[in-house]
Amino acid sequence: DNTLTETGGRHLSVALDQLPNLRVINLNDCLLRNEGADLIAQALARGHEVLEELSLAGNEMEAHVALHVLNAVAAKPRLTRIDLGDNEIEDE
């Protein structure tokens, strides 16, 4: 576990703007929660065209934020894997 929480997610989202060529991002079990995961989604939406894998499992995000994440990466041409498992996503 890497407990970044929402505060760490805020700082990481700023850093991601400076790292547009990442191919794999694994932020599993970081307790980003809704706010942190949403900030990561916003950062990913601003580029990251070579992203191939995104893992945000176990971050206690809810369904509406998971949708923000999916929308942020939906058009990434190289994305082949996304993991949003073990979050607070319920059937609606």
C-alpha cells in the first residue's frame, strides 16, 4: 500500500503534467478517494497519448469518479488495460 490520499493525489496530478510520456501508471491501493482520483483523471485528460496501462484499484473512489477516469482515458489510442477494481463502485 502507498497511502497518498487526496493530498498526495493533488501533488501527483501536478507532477503528471510534467510526465506526458508515461506508458504505465499503477496507483493501486493509494487511498486517493474521490478527490484524488478525480484530480488524476483531470491530469490524464490533458495529454498522456502514449498511456498503455492505468491501474487505480483499491482507492475507495465512487462510481461517478470512476466515470470521470474512464472519460479521461477513453480516447487514448494506445490504452490496452485499465483496472478500477476494488473501489466503491456499486450497481446503479
